[in-house]
Amino acid sequence: MKFKVHCELEYQVYQPSTFIFNIHALRTATQTVLEEVLEVDPYIRFEEFTSVHSTNRFVRMEVKEPMMFKIAYKAVVDPAYTIIDHDSALAPVPVVQLDGDVIPYLFPSRYCQSDKLQRFAYSKFGKIENAFEQVLTITEWIHKNVEYLSGSTNSQTSAFDTITELAGVCRDFAHLGIALCRALSIPARYFTGYSYKLFPPDFHACFEAYIGGRWIIFDATKLAPLNGLIKIANGRDAADAAVASTFGNVACTSIKVGAETADPEFEPFMYEKSTLKGLSYE
């Protein structure tokens, strides 16, 4: 299924500054970028690069004088996903058998202090034997107990803060899900992307848990269909997958984001408590 995604970010620059953007749709074996265009108005020279530690796609630019500018990205993307029966194919992978590239997603990170949440995670979810049901139960608990409240958190808010305050936005829901999974020795990573039918329109954050040798998507906000996600980046947490990193005195004055599909037969896929299927973009 093809999606048209777009974003436009506007900045006021007060002094010479450098920007690193991560707004391109990711190119993977299961996500094909059919068309894309990046525009900067007024034109500022930029370079595209990929991190040696990931496949995330970055744009770096230097703004040498005070000004206002816009950066806009548009793409046509064809993501593919697999629906997997959690009973037959999603057995947990013992830590001793995990691949080296998965191991880093077991450790605590800046926003996901899994070491601080271990006792809570085991007391709440540790008795659930099936790994998929374990993560699904974590997701349901976050959805029911953490209030989605715009403006309630900031860029410093961590998973420990969220479970204390019981309020946050999609980024905070994702960080808490990741931290609780890692506390139970389930690798988990941050997912940021474009999302079909997300309201209000914005970049969206959720998380993937490594179960049965696959990365399975989970979204505790339940604000968008799981089969309507277009991946921008993965990371240990939001620090690795920020859509914009600024170095200098700047202010973001406008953000516009959207994702549409021309397929009238699109059927939203969401997990419910009794869900027996997992969805993977890998």
C-alpha cells in the first residue's frame, strides 16, 4: 500500500547555527521510497548522510546568518508488513542467543531507565509467560494508566518521570514501553515516523519489541492504525531518532506533517487485549 507523506518545518535563526534533520522515510528491505523531494526555502546548501551506527538518513546544513527558512520533504512510500501468529512464531529469544546488533536495545538509555523500573516491571508483568502477551499487557497498562496530555512534558522527560507523573505524549508512552520491556530482558527500540490517520497530524513515536527473532510494533497511545506507519528512524530512545537537532540560537515557528493513502479499501489494524497477531515491518 502506497502512502504520500510530507512535512514542513519553519525556523527563525538568530545567530549562525547548524541543523541536523532526520525527516526522510527510511529505505529498508520492507519499505520502498518510490519518490521523494527535499526543498529548502530560501535555498541553503545541505548534505545528506547516513550514520555509521544505523540506517537513519540525515540532512545537515549550516545557516551562517540570522534569517527565517523552511525545509519541506515529500515522498511516496510503499511500506510492507507481516502479520504473525504470536503462539506459533513469537517465542522469546534468550539473551544468550541474541544477535550482536540487538544487544544494545537491552540496556538502559538516557530516556529509558529500565534499571530503575525492574522491580515494578516484574511485579506487574513478570508472571506472564508469553512474550507477546507480556508486551501487549505493558502496552495496555500504559494506555489505561498514563494520560495522553499535550504540553505535559518536555525534551528532558524520561520513562521514570512518566511513570511517576502518569501523563505524557507519544514520545513518553514509547519511552515507558521500551523501559518496561528492557526491564524484563526483552529488547526494545524507539520508532519515529509518519502516521496515517493520526490526529492531530504530527510526527509519531511508538516502539518495537524483539520477539521471536522479529521486531514487532506496539503503540500505547492507540492514536493511529499500526499498518499506517511509515518509518523515519529507529534508536535506543528519542535522543537517537530526533527529527530535528539544532546547534545554535534558533526557534521553530511552525511544523506541518501529514500522511495520506489513495487506497479506499484501507482497513486499520490495531491490537486489542485478545489480539493473537503481531505486526512486523521487518
